[in-house]
Amino acid sequence: MNPRALVEAALFSAGKALTPEDLARTTRLQPDVIREHLRALSKEYTKRDSAIEVAQIGTKWTMQIRSDYSERARAFAPPEIDRDLLKTAALIAYHQPLLQSDLFDMIGSKVYEHTKGLEDLGLINRKPSGRSLALTTTRYFAEFFGLKSTDREGIRRLMAQKAGVPYKERPEGTLTDDATEASPLQTPEAGSPVPASTAPSPVATANE
């Protein structure tokens, strides 16, 4: 694996400014080596007259849009989503189809605000199912989170990895739109980290 490309990928995926020490923890390269690659990357992006720059901000480095282009590019930026909402999105993606009443048991009364917010962002569908609502991810969900998967089971596998829980493949025939047929699965702990990848290069998922 190309060490410089690894540093570039880590900085891009972070979506925020990081110190060489931060990057060392994920790339397993030495901080001094990372500094050399960051300086080289900065020169490369400048030389190619790219709209993207690798810039140093104090002791941290970031990959960002150059100021000359940021105003016009801002219109295409995805909406921001807070961490609690991300955790709820991960739960839905992992357990889908999931009854809203079952999600209530997992996260409490904030379920109503969170599911409405995720629906407004176009990330989930809510369809009547008995006395509750069945929750599934939309086609836009994979695009928003940068998940390279086009099927619902693939999304579950990826979100399980991101939520830090064991992935259990469902028996054939259980992936239906009826949330009442969903197999019970382990729920990620409340403190589990969940990405909103800003690292986007999306595709599609669950039925809308």
C-alpha cells in the first residue's frame, strides 16, 4: 500500500483537521513520516492547480476546498447531522426493517424527533405496519454515508462494522418489507461510534 496515498485517504475520510499524531494512530505510520507526506501532498495539490488543497492549520492538517471555489461548491454540501441522529440512523440501517415501537424501546421518546428528522433528510422511509411504523433506509442513505453497497443486507453489514457490533446474516427469506418479520439482533451500545461518512461515494439501498 502506498504510504502517501494512505495518508491522503485518511485525511480525506476524516472530514476535519487532524494532527500528524492523530493520523499516526489510524495509518500506523510514524508522525515524522506523515509530516513529510503531508508537505508533499500540499505541494502536489498546489502544482496541479486543484480546487482541493491540503493545508496546515496550526499543528493540524486538513483537506478542504480552496477559498476561491468554496462559495459555489457550498450549495452541493450535504446537510449536517448530529451524533445522536447518526446513532439512530445506524440502528435503523442495522435492524431494518425495524418497527418504530421497537426503536422506542432502544432509544426512548427521542425516537419521534429522530425518525422525523431522518425522514426529512431523505434517509429513511416510514410506512404503516400494524399499530406502528416500519422503518427502512432509502436509496439516498448509502449515498449520504458513502457506503459502497446497493443492497439492504450489505448496508446492514457495513453499519454493523461502523457501530462496532457483530454482524449476523439473516436467514434467506427474512428480508421483507414487513418489520414484524425482522430477526431480533444485537443493539449497538449507546456510546458506539457511528460515522457519517463524509467520505462519500454512494449508491443505493433499500426499497423506497
